Amino acid sequence: MSRILFVQTQGERMRSVFCLGVWDAFHVGHIRFIEKAHTFGDFLAVGIVKDEAVRKQKGDLRPVIPFIEREEIIHKWPDVNGTIALDDFTIPQYIIKKYDIIAVGEDQNHILNLDDVPENKKRIIKRYPHQSTSKIIKRIQDAVNIK
């Protein structure tokens, strides 16, 4: 499921921004990332990786939150203008061509085709310290003694 609407205004051209992620166990690091990505333009579309690809990349216990719920959370965030469902950790070529800015996290080295994004379109967002879905899940597992 993708929910995206391109808005064209008369006269003034809007700068479009795309970012992607898993967005599992949504936390303050995700909020800050989306807010920062939005500062690069006027229109923000967020790619959300589907469950099967997340399991392949991060293991059978992930994602904790199913795609349909992660998509709803992201779609309703005020800085987000649309969402795009992604089958894997690849930025679609039409996104690379159409969008002005591709924002990625400094730790998103698992994006398969990041080298396809021209340097003048790429914006790297620093990771916020101590904010990690994996760390949150680990703390919960430790708290209830699950391995």
C-alpha cells in the first residue's frame, strides 16, 4: 500500500524529499530523522520496507510492528506528505529520478543502491545517540529475560 499525492502549485516549484526506513517500534530517533528530512524540502515522501524484507535483513523476530501499522503511524505524522511501500532496501529508480533530495541515515549502509543516488541529491542525517529500535527491543528482552 502506498499513499502518496503529488501536489503541484502554480508558479512556485516544490522541492521533493524522499527517505526510507523500517520504522519499527517508532521512537524519538525516528521522529527527529523525519523532522530533519522534512527540512530539506517542501514535500516529504517516506518509504517503508515491507515485513518480508525486514525479516530477511534483521531476523525472524523483526519487525515487531507489522507493515500496515508502521505505514499508518508514518502516514499520520504531520511532516509526512505520503508513504511508499518498498519490497526491499532499494530506492526505486523512479524516486531517484523524480525527487530532488534523497535523505538517508548515516548508518543506512544496507540500502542496496545508495551509490545510484547522485551526490548533489544525497543528504546524510546523523544518527541520534542512544536511539535504536534494536537497543529498545534488547532492553525489553533483558527486562523480561527473553533471549
